Amino acid sequence: MKRLMIYSFLLLLMLPMSLLAQNPRTYQDSIVAWHQKRIQDLKAPNGWVNLVGLLWLSPGKNKFGSDFSNQIIFQHKDMPDQAGTFNWENGIVNWVSQKGIATKINDSLIQEAILFSANEKQAPQIALGSLRWNLIKRENKIGIRLRDVNAPSLKKFKSVPYYPINIKYRVDAILEKPASNKLMITNVLGQTTAQETPGRLVFQINGVTYKLDALDEGGDELFVIFGDATNEIETYPTGRFMYVPKPDATGHTVIDFNKAFNPPCAFTVHATCPLPPKQNILPIALKIGEKKFHPELLK
């Protein structure tokens, strides 16, 4: 009997994790935990809830501060009349702090720093009081992304509504190789760029076959931008996002629509979200994943 118990236990350990994950209670708990982590990420220092500005630079000198004499004006209790100057020349943006202004990078006081260049892997973030800013590039535009780590919206933000969890929307998929490894994606600024695609995810819901083009941003997941018949009515108007595990050697993976989530633009006007390509707008109402968020709750 003891040997039989040990043998049964070993068989249990050998069960695929995917089968264990299908346990309804375990699965429900995993999605609830995913939503909780999502809220934490949205409220994190580099999340989307604390964004307070997106200001675009012009080539040359850009004086920055709260006074109306500056080329770039941002009024905030922690923003001095003149904070400093962004110098954009020859593809490089240099920051020079106004004398006496205590700007920091990584907790170290700085007077001057390169904030953007072709060689920069990650743009440095400047801190001044509760304000944080770094530069982002969108095609030929360079912008200042501004955050307030003490923004009132952080206290007001509690949760994102979502549909009841339904394991039926965790579906098997296979990756179909593309005719081209580039996918044209347009963002809310109207800019269109060619992005890397590994192909199209093919799956079924209620016996009907659907396809979604995916993007490869590196790492171990694919990124999917999609729309469906719930948009405008119950979910964010332009669609939602998902991450999908990269397929195995046979091209198989799993899409979990319970993890469909709102784009950053659902929470702030200071984001530059990509839009779903027209072939990714599905003719089905996917009442699963995150629902529409009402940003007026943050005001």
C-alpha cells in the first residue's frame, strides 16, 4: 500500500502543469492574481496612472519651466519658473539645469546630461521634487513624458472593471507563418510604422475559426492588438491588448482572453497607443477580460 501511494504521488508530479492549471479554482485564482498585479503595475512609478504631461520638443533650444517665457511650459507646484533647457541638435538631446535647480538622475544631483541619442538603450529619467521626466521618440518626434509620483490620481485609482472569468476563453492556437515579416501599425498620433511579426495566431471560439496578427517585441511573449464587437459599448473604443506565450517547436500556444487588457490611452491622454490593424478587428463580441475604464474617476 505504501509503495502504491508513493507511485501515485510520483504520477501526480509528472502531470503537465497545463493540466493542473485547468483546475477551475486554481485557474480562477491565477486570473484574480493577474488582475491584482495589473493594478500594482498601473500605479507603479513607471506605470500609466501618474502621467501628467506629454510635451513635444522642437529642434534647437527648448527652455522648460512654469513661466510663460519658456518655449515649453508646465505648471506644477514643484516646477520652478525656469527648470532648465533641452538642446536638440544632430539627433542628440542634451539637458542643462538652470543654476540652483536640484535636478537628479538615480538620486545623484546633475547639472547636465544627455537624455536622448541613437546610442541610448534607455532614456535617463530626471527627478525634480515629485516630478519625473524622460524623453520618448515617436518617428521624427521627441517628447517629454512627465510623471508626478504624488499625483492625486494614484489615490483615486482603485481597480479596472472586468468580465467574469471564463476558462472557455483560454483557447489553443497555432502560429501561421506570414507572407511578410513586417506588419504596419498606426498609433493614435497617426504615425504608421513597419513592425516585426512572426505570423498570425489561428484559433477557434465556439467552433468558429479566427486569426490575429501578432507582434514580436522580444522576450518570451508575443504582443497582440485587437478589436471586437464590444468596443465603444463595453470595452475601450479602439480595442485591447494581450500578451501570448511564444509558440513551442510545433507552433502551438495558448491565447487567454481573460488577460485582455486596456491600452494606456484608457487611463491617460498622455500616451501614444498603437491601434489594431483592420484584420485584427474580430466580428465577435468578446465579453471577457478588462472592460472600459472611466478616466473621469481619476479627476
